[in-house]
Amino acid sequence: MASHTDDDADGTEAGGTRRAEPTAGAIHLEELTKQFDTDDGVERVFEDVDVHIEPGSFVTLLGRSGSGKSTILKLVSGVLKPTSGEIRFEPDDVTIGYVFQSPRLLPWNTCLENIEFVHEHNPAYSDETGREYLDLVDLSEHYNKYPSQLSGGQRQRVGIARALSIDPDILLMDEPFSNLDEITAEELRAELLSIWQQLNKTIFFVTHDIDEAIELSDRILMLGDGQIYADLDVPLERPRSIDSEEFLSFRQQAIDTFHSV
Ligand code: ADP
Ligand code: MG
């Protein structure tokens, strides 16, 4: 069974202890269909979605608002159950971390206590681990600050540190930078890439922003009209320069594909 950080700030669940060698998980979505029963009848969000995500890869799900991106992440995390189809992981006991659009920090807890909170049932946790992950997101000066004493970008850094602190094999990120100003978002994207390159994690990232998807990902899945209608490998070397000819040419191709549905 996969473990996951829960949808609610007060219901987060700690994963395993830190392993000697970091591991990354594969995700397999097989003929995945999700519908919701609403007052107006059945709403089918998507149908027969097949996606296979390689361990250690950075894959982005791109789609307009309401296309079902968050629903897919919630299915992967186990918060929601599919109407039909299957989700498998390799290894099958993967640990999953979740970063939300807003970091959902407990306001009465400091940064360090917000991380400690998800390790309530983890005897191997110590403040040293919490500090290690706050250091990783450049918050060494802020261990004992409360969320209200931090900027929006710093609060989101705590959310990322908290998700990473359970040493997940898979990190799910649902529009994590869309509430931030563009300069801060850009800083966090660069840091996320650096962290991804240091720690061997599979990242399944959701956004509605094509440029963000191209800047970050190995691969972009486009979701719309109830299906994954495009699956593009991003053929750009890292680090990526957003005004290089290759970037602009791929961007045009991605935009054309995005608007084809
Ligand atoms: P996105 O994240 O791409 O904006 P969502 O996955 O949040 O889209 O939602 C996709 C569709 O599913 C929307 O039409 C939304 O109204 C519907 N939906 C999502 N969650 C529920 C729910 N719990 N009950 C009913 N409909 C839902
Ligand atoms: Mg969403």
C-alpha cells in the first residue's frame, strides 16, 4: 500500500524512515476512469487514461482549469478511488509526498514544528531531520518562525520541506507555485530542479502554465476533453535557457499541440 500525506493539514501522515540510498518510484495508471455523482447526474472527468511514469523522471500534467489534473493526483495519492481502472506503483510500497497549491501550514506551529507534525508516529524522526530539510529549501534562518512571519515563497518552501522530509519515492505537486509572484515562482522552480537532481525522486507535477511545464519537465502530458491527448518528451538540455532558439521552437510546438484540443 502506498502511504501519502493527507489532503488536510491536520491529517498528514508520516512515511518511512530515511533510507541509506534514496529510491524513486514508478507510477502506472491503467485504463483509469473517474466520474463523480453530482446533483445534476454523473460527471465523467476522464476515461481510460493510461500513463506510465519512469522512476526518477520529472513528468508534468498540463491542462486547463477543470480538466481533472487535481483529480488524477488525488487518485495517485489514494485520497480518491477510481471509478474503474488501476493504479500501480513500483516498488509497490512506495511513499508519496504531496505539495499543494497553498502550503496548509498550522499557524500555531513553527516551521520546525510543522515538519515534526507529520512525523508524529515516526520514532526515527528527530529535529535534526527537520532542520536538514529546512536547510535544503534554504530556510536555515527560520526554523523557529511561525507561518505569519514568513513570505508566501518561504511558506511554500516549508510545504516542500515537509513533503520531502518523509523521504518519498514519489513527489506529487499540484500547482505549487501558482499563488506566488513570478520572480519568487522562478526562484522556487530553479531550486526544485536542483533538489530533484540531488535527491533521486519521481516528480509528478501539475500546472496550467505551459512555460513552467517546459522549463521543468522531462515529459509533458496534456489533459483535456477527458483524455491525455498529447504526450511530449521535452528535448531540451538542462539547464534550460528560456530564450534559446531550441526552447522557443519547442514552446511553439507545445502551444500548438496544447490548443489542438
Ligand atoms: P483541475 O485540477 O484540472 O482544475 P479538478 O480535478 O479539480 O480539475 O476537477 C475536474 C472536474 O471534476 C471539475 O469539473 C470538477 O468540478 C469535478 N470535481 C472534482 N472533484 C469533485 C467532487 N469531489 N465532486 C464532484 N465533482 C468534482
Ligand atoms: Mg486543480
